[in-house]
Amino acid sequence: MPRQKMSMDKRAAQFLPFQAVKGLDEALRAKEKITVDKIELSEEMYEELDKKMHLVRKGSIITCIYYHNGEYIKLTGIVARFDEISRVLQIVNTKIDFDNILDIVFNDRVS
């Protein structure tokens, strides 16, 4: 008895990825993430960062390296808010607590 030809949809479905456990990929990626301890700034590092912080202005384009949830993140963008009272630096939509900032690089300075 001759076999009936399989439709293209059914043939393609054979090669679609199969996920036996929903959310497994996300769980594995989270497990792969390496967390690091927050770096305690030395007196010299703190003084250098303090000098840079005094130069930050709303509208400046900066790169900020900061600690968040066990990792260091490097974010470049326009300063939307710099609040010395609340001790918050906001780059576009990301709010960063002053205590979590490791370094700042000014990207809009002309040498």
C-alpha cells in the first residue's frame, strides 16, 4: 500500500524545537549567570569618582558602570536626572543609586 504524502505543514512541524519543560531555557540562563561581590572603593577611587560626579549635568552623555543584582552593568546614555538629595542618577529610564556607581566616563567631551 503506497504511503500518503505528508503535507508541508506537518513535515515542518517535525523540525520545530520541542520544549519538554516550559521555562527551562530561562532557568538555565539564570543559573549560568555569574554573580560578583560589590567592589568597595578605595579612598583614591572614591575621590576620583566624587570629582566626576560633580561634573555630571542633566543632558550630558555619559557611560556609567554600576552594580545591580550581583553584576556590574555598563550603561551609556543621556543623563535625564541627577538628584544629589535623593542620591540618584538617571540615565534615560534607568535609575542608579549613587552608592552603586563604580565609574563614570564622559562621552560628550571634546578634547
